[in-house]
Amino acid sequence: MSEDKTPVKVIAEIGCNHKGDLEIAKELIRVAAHVCKADIAKFQKRHNRELLTPEQYDTPHPVPENAYGDTYGAHREFLEMDTDQHKELIQCCEENGIAYSTSVWDLTSAKEMAGLNPPLLKIPSATNQHYDLQGYLCENYAGEIHVSTGMSTGQEIVDLVNFYAERGRAKDLVVYSCTSGYPVAFEDICLFEIRNLMEKFGATVKGIGFSGHHLGISADVAALAVGRAMEADGKGKFTHIERHFTLDRTWKGTDHAASLEPDGLRRLCRDLKNVDMALAYKGQDILPVEQVQRDKLKWVKEEHASAAE
């Protein structure tokens, strides 16, 4: 990797794949850090009574086999970590050399998590039009703010970036290309949306990222190539790749099927690092590795002409 190319950071999106168990959450951190070599472990924070209407809270989960409670609200409460537990997760991340982050889904959660002062907070696609939430972060949180753009129109994304620019926070903003689905079919990943975001906003925001909910890791490597190509053309920085992460894809819950298991995330981190080194122009016509072969194998017109004389 060239000295002026900042490594793309890999986010292990643990979310609620811990099944409401703090010890499983900590094990996910340890595995993401030491086995997979990811850069960031990310969770979710929701204040469910604020986020959901009473009807939504009291309605049964739409997929009963994934439910951890009799109602959707009870299900979400079972999976929720409180602020003190998030403090423990932050300490666990520090002990294992991986950065902590969390998505905040509502204003109360934004206030609670901003108070913990993590290096970055994420706005999920579902609430990227919640401007009271984002306005609070702009005024009260100094770290990076990352926002996904799934389920969003082009105009909504323009309005979103303008919101941060007007508040002097665009250079703290990372915008993610994202298709919201669990899992997403390959034809719906639409990797060239990374190009669109970088062309439109690359010069304005801190970075552009990719949040994937697909199967396998090939699309992530392609996303890296698209982002780095735009970066080489001066269209901003491609900075993050985010994937859902679990210890077991067969566990009960909505996100596990669209998540990577430890070996998948390990291979993703490995492949992104290796491919990123390959995404470069030659620094000279004949590389040192080629010169050795050229001296042995290359047919050179001038040398053959001299031999003929």
C-alpha cells in the first residue's frame, strides 16, 4: 500500500447478534479483534418506547421463530443493552485493541451514547431523516458521525449531506452506500452507487463507505476497487466497509443469515488488505520483481541485432 493511501477500516457490525447476552457480546469483540483483525466493533442502541408506537410495541414479532419475546417491543427489550453494559463493551474493546462504536436509533439513545464519547457513532438507514437526533449529535458530539443511505431517495441523501454541511460538520461525516435487505441479492447491491456518492459528495464529506448485507465477501472486495478507483480520480476518500458479524449464522434472529461468521470476516479483512496493495499504478516501467525476469527472459531487439552482427 502506498504511503499516502489510508487503510480502509473494517467494521464488524455485531448489532444485536449477541442475543441479549453480555458475555456473548464480549466474545464477539474478542473474536473480531484477534481472529478476524477487524478495526471496529459496532453495536446498536435503542430506546424502544421512544422508537416504536404503542401499536408497534405491542404487536407480535412478524417472524415468530426469530422472536425473543411475546411482542415486538418485548423482543427488542430482551436484546437491548443498557448504558452500563455499553460501558463494559467499551472497556472490552479497549482491552482487545479494537475501536468501539454503536448505532443510535432515537434521540434518547443518541444522548446516552454521545455521553460515552466513542470515536464514532452511526445513524442507521432507518433513521437518517431523523434530524432532531442528528442535530443533537452535531451540537453535542465531537466524534465522527456515520450515516447509511439504504431506503433513501437521491434528494433525501442530498438533504442529509447539506444538513451536516450547514452545521459545519460535513468533514466529520462518513456516508455509506447501502441496500437495506437481509440478505441482499447480488443484483441489488448496486456497487456503482459508491461511485455516485463519491462523485456527488466526496469533496464535501470526510469519507464514503460501504455497508453490505449480502452473502460472501466478493462484493466487498469489488466495493473496495470501486472506491479506490474514484479516490485515484480525486473524488474524495473511501474509508470504511461494514459487515454484520455473528459467531453462528444458524442462531435465532433476523440478522444472522446476512452476517459473516468468524472465518468469513477473517478472510474479508485479509483479502481487503491484500487487494488494497494491488490497487495501484506502477511506480516505474520495469518493477524490480520484473527486472530479474527481464534479464533472463525478455527478447530485446537491440540485443538480438548486436548478436547478429
